[in-house]
Amino acid sequence: MKNSSIEERAVNLAQYIIDSKDTVRGAAKKFGVSKSTVHKDLTERLAKINPALSRDVRQILDENKAERHIRGGMATKLKYLKEHLDN
């Protein structure tokens, strides 16, 4: 990803998120950039480059945001279950 332009990266990130339904954190790890970069690419830059694609990716980001508290709760539950089993 280092050799592509910012615009190309924004479009590639959007396509990845739409295809995989991955989170901003997952996309950042996959593309080797920070979460802040992914977020800025998808929310600000992409709207200027491709408004239709921006709307599609916004729906997924909103879904992920709505589900975030559930994923966090499950991670905490698994953490404490594992600690309980180890003791």
C-alpha cells in the first residue's frame, strides 16, 4: 500500500470494508495504517472522491459502531472465563 496514492488507498479501504464487513481496526491492521488514517480516509476523503461509495461504507461503519458494545462485552466475558478456568 505504500506506493499507492491517498485516493487509491481510500477507495481500496472502502471496498475492503464493504466486502469483508471488517472494522476500522481490522482494516487498519490489514492495510498497515493507523485507525485514524482509515477513519479519515473513509469519512472525509472518500466523500470527495466517490460519494456513492462513501454512503455504502458509512452504513457498515454505523453498523459496526452500533455493535461495538456487544463485541466489547463478549471479549470481557471470554477474558474472565479464561481466567476462571486457568485457576
